[in-house]
Amino acid sequence: MHIEVRDLNKWFGQYHAVRDVNFAIEPGQLIGLLGPSGGGKTSVLRMLAGLEYPDSGEILFHGKVMNDVPPQERGIGFVFQHYALFKHMTVYDNIAFGLTIQKWPKARIRARVTELLELTGLSGIEKRYPHQLSGGQRQRVAFARALAPEPQLLLLDEPFAAIDAKIRKELRSWLKSLIERVGITSIFVTHDQDEAIEVADEIMIIQQGTVEQKGTPWDIYKSPRTPFVAEFIGESTLLESIGQLKGFGDVSAQSDTKVLIRPEYIEVGQPGELKLASASENGVVKAMHFRGSEWMIEVAVGDLLLKTYRSLESPVLQIGETVQVLIHRVYVFDGDNHSVIENSLKEDPMPIMI
């Protein structure tokens, strides 16, 4: 299903929850609505579903305006955050519920439910009740129930929020594979950037009711268009100025300029360890965080506190240790303009990802 949203607005009393939102989604795409709590993600999702009505703007499915079309006539499947399964019904009956309401023939219902049980990995437990299932199994039932009426659009409101971390990671890969096999246009809301990056074909970052940026996870990560996106995606440090650092003396000339430094563009090492000592700063290790595959290092350079990564193969640094810090590049935001600046003292600049 091709989806287009034009100048969408929604008010709740005096609160402007969705502000002039515009976007288009191609058929078969899996889109992640990502942003902080209260940013407007769920309001957009509920208006697409017909559970809320816009105060202005248009929602179009395949070119048809859907603003006043009831939810049951929109061809939508909806997966809620807390499953919303019927406790007194078996897995089979939960999946078949919508089909029964639509008065599908019993043989067709049986064939569709059997197909979905196999597709979602639930075959063999169709006679169990929700209280007899794990959290991951309950969420799979919710997915199967939403897919049962063969909707053209699948909407998911923080579908993994009620599941423990280990199962959540497993379900991410499963969901992406499922959507690819079914080929259904899908939109899911999340505030978890790792989840959005791993699952979505494209991400829309929403905050304060507006779409800050839309694009592939890679494009958004390497080319953030606003300071908010740069700070929200990935682990980074947003600074007012870095003019005191070596190789960046001409950055931050304007009062409204902001600078972002990502951890992967900073090297830290013991004296003599870094090759470009002339372009390096002296710093002091303030904190060490073990991440399983690497260390996250917090290091102070003057009055700046920066974050960077360090391999487990390198000598372990100590808190309070004096180290050398090499900043390869920074992102600079000056009003509506954004750019990448290399350390001018380096002889072999890293490839710029723009």
C-alpha cells in the first residue's frame, strides 16, 4: 500500500501534538517512527489507523483520502504494545477472531490460521491459552492475529516494549524476516534507536510533533541534518565550540553554531601509541565502561568531556591516566546548514561520509 501524509496536524486541547507532518511510504516498506516519549509518534500512528482524526491535513492510501474512513474499512492490522489477547481464547481462536467477525467460511478460517501458525512459528501450541505462553509467544500471536484478515498495512505500537531484552532482540530479526516474506507495508513506533536501526528499511525521527529527518538508518547516522538527530542517534557529544582544539581553530565562529563529535572519530591512546602525535591533545581518562566487545572511554580534554571506543586488544587504560586524544573529524551545524570538518593537521584524512 502506498501511503502519503500531507500537512497533518493534531491538537489535544492546547497541546499541538502533530505539526504539519508530511511523508510518503512506498509499498512493502518497513518504516520505524523513532523519537522521544511525547514526540508525536503514536499520535501519527493512531491517525493512520483511524483511532484518532486529524484536525487538518490529509491521509491518503493509494491516492484515496482516508481522513473520515472508519478503522475497520481501512485494511489495517494493528499490533498493540501489551498484546491485547483474549485471555479466555486459545491461540487458534485469538488468531481467528477477526476472521470470525468478518464471517469468513470455516474452512477458509482454518486454512488461514494454519498458514499463520506455521508462518509465525506457533504450530503445535494452537490449543494453549495466553497465560500458558511466554512473552515472545504472546507477541507472535498478536502479530498473527493482526495479519489474519490479510491487511494492506500493518501498524505496530512499540511491539517489543513488554518483552525482556533477550527475547526482544530475537523478535527483531524474526519480525524483519516475517515482513519481508509477507511483503506488507508496515510502520512501527519505538523510542529504541537500536531497534529502529536493526529492523527498519527507513526511519522517521519525530520530536515535538515534527519530522526531523527521514531516511535509511545508515543515511541518518552518517549525515544527520539537525543537532537533535545527531544527538539522538548513536552515542555522541554535542558542543557549543571546539575552537580551542588542534586542527579545528576556524570552527564555531558563529554564536549559534553547534558541533557534534562521534566516538568512532576519536582515538585515545597512551603516550607514543598514536601515530599523529602532533595533531593530538592531552586528555585524562574519567570513566571506563565495558561493552562486551570494546571499552567506552570518557576522556576530558580541557573542559570538554568526550566519549570514544577502545579495542579489548589494546592495553587497558586506568581512570585518572593521562592519554593522547586524536579527533579525526566533527559534524558542524550552522543554522540550516550542516557539514563535516576534518582535522586540518592530519596528513591522511579519513574518508568523509556525506
